[in-house]
Amino acid sequence: MRYAMGSLILAVALSIWCPTLLAAGEPSFKEGSPATLSGKLQGGIMAIGGETTGWQVVQGEGEKATSTEVDMSAIEKPEAFDGVKVTVTGKMHLVKYVERGDVWILKAESVKKD
């Protein structure tokens, strides 16, 4: 049981971390630049050391799916959007995590159900 839980946590952490590594390179935005993302909002995301906002927008499906981490702290009752297709508008910020390194995060200013 202990190993199964550890494997689950590792799998979730890698699902957050690996897309960031694959998307490495020159981003198409700068610190504080406005951005809008559409996709399925997922909450309850975990990472090693708590290095996550706990939210991500997933765009696409299957192997071609990509995800972007979202800071939902400015959104009232964000759990109402969990698992729903949404459009999130906000600004991009570079967060420097100890374990995950530099991660671009969309700080949500508004969320609308699609």
C-alpha cells in the first residue's frame, strides 16, 4: 500500500513536471504578459514539496494534450470550475521552484465556463 501511494504521487508529479520540461525553450510571452487559455480546468493537483498551485488547464486530449498551471487564488469559489471546460484570462508569471525549477504560471483574473 505504501509503495502504491508513493507511485501515485510520483506519477502525478511527473505529469505536472514533464510537460514543463518538454516545453522548455524560449516562451512566446514575457513576465506579466496577458494570456487567455481555453480547456478543461483540473484542481487537486499535487507535486513534490507542494510546488504547485494545485490547478491546471488541460488543452487537447490523449497524447497530444498539454497543460498549463494556473494560480486560481484571485477567483472566488474556484472549485465550481473544477473539471469544467473554461476560458481563463490573466497574466503569465515565472515561478522559481526549488525542485521543479522555472515554471510559467497563468495568474487567473477571470474564468468563464465554455
